[in-house]
Amino acid sequence: MKTQQQAQQSQFDESHDRYLAATHEVTNQPPALENYNLYLQDRALQEAAAREGAGWAQEALVQFGALAGRPETIELGFKANENPPLFHTHDRFGHRIDEVEFHPAYHALMTIATEHGLHSSPWTEPGPGAHVARAAKYYMHSQVEAAHGCPITMTFAAIPSIRQQPGLAADWEAKILHNSYDPRNLPDRQKQSVTIGMAMTEKQGGSDVRANSTRAYPLGQGGPGQAYELVGHKWFVSAPMCDAFLVLAQAPGGLSCFLMPRWRPDGSKNPWQIQRLKHKMGNVANASSEAELRGALAWMIGEEGRGVPAIIEMVSMTRFDCMIGSAGGMRQAAAQALHHCQHRSAFGARLNQQPLMQNVLADLVLESEAALAMTLRVARALDHQDDEHERLLTRLATPVGKYWICKRTPNHAYEAMECIGGSGVMENCIMPRLYREAPVNAIWEGSGNVQCLDTLRALQKSPQALTVYFDELERAKGGDARFDRFVHALKADFGKPDDLQYRARNLVDRLALSLQGALLLQHSDAAVADAFCASRLTHQDGRNYGNLPSGVDVQAIIQRATPVVN
């Protein structure tokens, strides 16, 4: 028989076990942002895709949006970044292999991208809206995981350069454009699909590729399409497991462009060696490397001494993809913040119903939608390069957009992270990855200053490009007095020839804002266009997000952009 003390102890033990089993109920936490359609839950994307000529791709975009929003697809992005690539110099028998091992999630993402033609579709099925449809898919896919986009982009962008050399194009193009993915480290002759990389920069030059010291020695008469051996180094070789690379090297006649395969035609390993993988803060799932070229076989593309013009078409396309990727990163950051604040309450109310948070969220949406509008307008221009207006607009809007959109992304990612709070800093949330990825596109493919200088170079070589650009802005004239004043002042400042290089960032900033404003005024929701003009086209220098003026319809902007989870 239990004593009274024993009975009390037994009651305490039972109570104690019950408390330990359930210390609290989890409430006020949002569900994961998954099981949603990235296309159907993005009104700005749907409107822009239809407007810019990809209405015919509606069904494919809906299907791809559903794929991108599945939990298992989203998980691939996390797994690829949790398991970065590993570099193996030799196999277990001592043979030099220069092989990079990727996690299966990376290969799965590459398979999705290639099977849906993200590397090929505008070249295999050209026509109105082809670049727009491809950009829309890339925009959604980059929201799942951005790093594997590097080899996809380079493969896609290589076609215009390789086509300059018909003989090489005949050998390589079909495999480049094949909608499959073969990651095996085998000679290209044993594969039906290949990927293409790029190796331009060296230690001493960086963006100044004319300082390159890698030498190209002709194996015969030399010249376009002929074989050379390359000796030197490359400071950045992204995606070193690609099957071939476009490389810049100094030939006897000057800096030239070459196609350098990973394997020689006889099946032997081409003697270029990876020294190490870069240890990067972002873009973790993708491998970037340093390499030495020890007599690597390569074929010249274009004229000897004309390497920059030969590769510039590839660079232009990679810069365009930087715009897409950064715009996609903005959308995912805004979607995460909007979703969180729709479900999270604090201080007695939903976060997205609190005025100060509404100001911040609406501001994030404005930045995201403006970036998308500009990007898909450039995509439409790419679809119509036989039109002089579109060709010149592409030449100017690409460096302007690459500079502005990519540079705006890091702070945008941070602000979205802050909306989520402490949970947004945790590695099991996508926000840290978005934040680390955000500076990459701003720096790669030409940093901000390089883009501004390229804008000035475009204006110097084709002064009519500025006229075309202002003609594009003219289409929105009269839509908002603030926009009209902004464009008028910009025109006046371009009329002052002094210190153009010193003022280049200011001018390029305003070129970007004016085109974004023009597009939103013509095509977007009235609340979005009004808020953009009120916040971006008036004096806002140095202000953080959340400085939208009174009178802006923030609720309409937030409702328009908030994703709905099934």
C-alpha cells in the first residue's frame, strides 16, 4: 500500500511526463511556400509573357510553373547547395582526370533545364516570343536554384559565337542544342548532348581581357576554323565539367577567340588542368575553377585578332540571363516575404495588414515587377533583331538592365529577409541562399562600372541608339507628369557632353528607371505604375525600402503579388 508521500510522487511523475510530452502548441507559423504554381501565382509574369509575344506558350508555362513549385523540385535546390561540388585531380589508378563530382540534385536540376529547352529553344524554334517564353521559364527555374543556371546560360549563349564559324557549328551545334543532359566525363564524340563553358579572365587582367597573356600557337597555317594549341592560365573557368569552352588567347595576330574541348578528337584528354575550385560565398552548387592550359587543342572562331567581337555575342546573351536570374531572385524573395507576412501575426494583427510593413512589402513588389517588365521587354527585342529599332534597343538596354537590375538585387534580398525576421536567416530557409546569390550576377559578366562603360561605348558607336531608347520612352509620355519631368531632365543631361564617364552611373541609373517607368505606365496595374513614379522618379536618393509616399494603394500592390498556396 502506497504511503501518501508515494502517491503524491506518482501524481507528480505522471504530470511531469505529460508536460514533457507537449510543452507548447506551435501556432502563428506560416506553411512552407510550396505546392504552388510559379506562373499562375505571378500576375506580372503572366501579363508580361502575353504582352511581349509568348501568349502561344501559355500551356507550357503553366506546366513549368507547376513543376517549379512542387516540394520535390524545391528540395533539389536545397540539396544541391548543401552538397557542393568536389574536385578530383586523379582517379584511383593515378590517371589525371580533372573531374568535378556533383550531387545528384544538381544533375536533376540540369536535366529539368535541358529537357525544357532553357539552353536551346530560341535557336531550335525561333520566332516571335521565343526568347520571351524561354526567359519566362528561366525566370521561374532560377527561383528554385540559381547556380546551375551558369552552364545552362553559357551553353545557350555560345550559339551566336559558334555560328560565326560554320565548320565548327556543323560539328557542335546539334549536340549543343539537344534537349538532354549527359554529365559523363567522356569525349564529345561519344555523347549526343554537350554543354559549353567560357574562359576569358586571367589573374592580371580581370575584365580587361586585352591584358590576357595566354598564347595561341597555330598548328598549321592558322586562321579562322584552324587548330591552335593554347598555353597559359585562366583565373575563372565556371562549370569546368562542360564539354568545350570559348576561350580568349593571344594569337600571332592579336587577341582571338577559340573553341577548346575537354577531350581531343582522338579520345585523349586535352591538356588543360584544373588547379582548384573557387571557394565562393554564393553560387555554391556550381563549380568555378582556376585552370592552366598546357598546349590545349582549340579551334579559332572568327578572324585572328578579333577575339572580343567574336565572343561579345555570347557575353551579351549571358548578360541578358543575368537580368533574368536577378529578376527571378527578386520575385522569389518578394514571394517569400509576402507569403510569410500573409500568415504571420504580431502586435495584434497580420503583418501584411500593418501600415509600415505594407509600405515595405509594396516597395519590394515594385522593384520586382519593374525588373521583370524590363527583362521581358529586352527578350521581345531579341526576338526581332531584324528590326533596327529592336536591335539598337537591345544593344543599349542590355548593359543598362544588367547593371541596374543586378545591382538592385542584394539589398532587395536583405529587405525580404528582414520581413521574415530571425527565421529568414536560418539555412533551412531559402533566404540565406538568395542573399548570397544576389551579388553574383552584379559582378560576373562585367561589374557595374564595366556595364556603364559599355553603355557609353554603345552610344559612341551607335549614337542613334539613344534616339531609339527615348522613342521607346515617348510611348508613355503623358501617362504621368512625374515621368514626363524625369525623362525631360534625363534628355537635358545627355545634352551635356562633359564628364560623361564620371556621371555614367547616374545616367545609367536614370535610363533604367525611365524604361521601367514607361513599361509600367503602359502595361501594369494603375496602383503599381503610380507608386513606381511616386517613389522612383522623384528625389529618393539614399532611402531604404519602405519609403513609399502617402496615397499609394499598397493593399492593391500586395494583393496582386502575393502567392496563394493550395
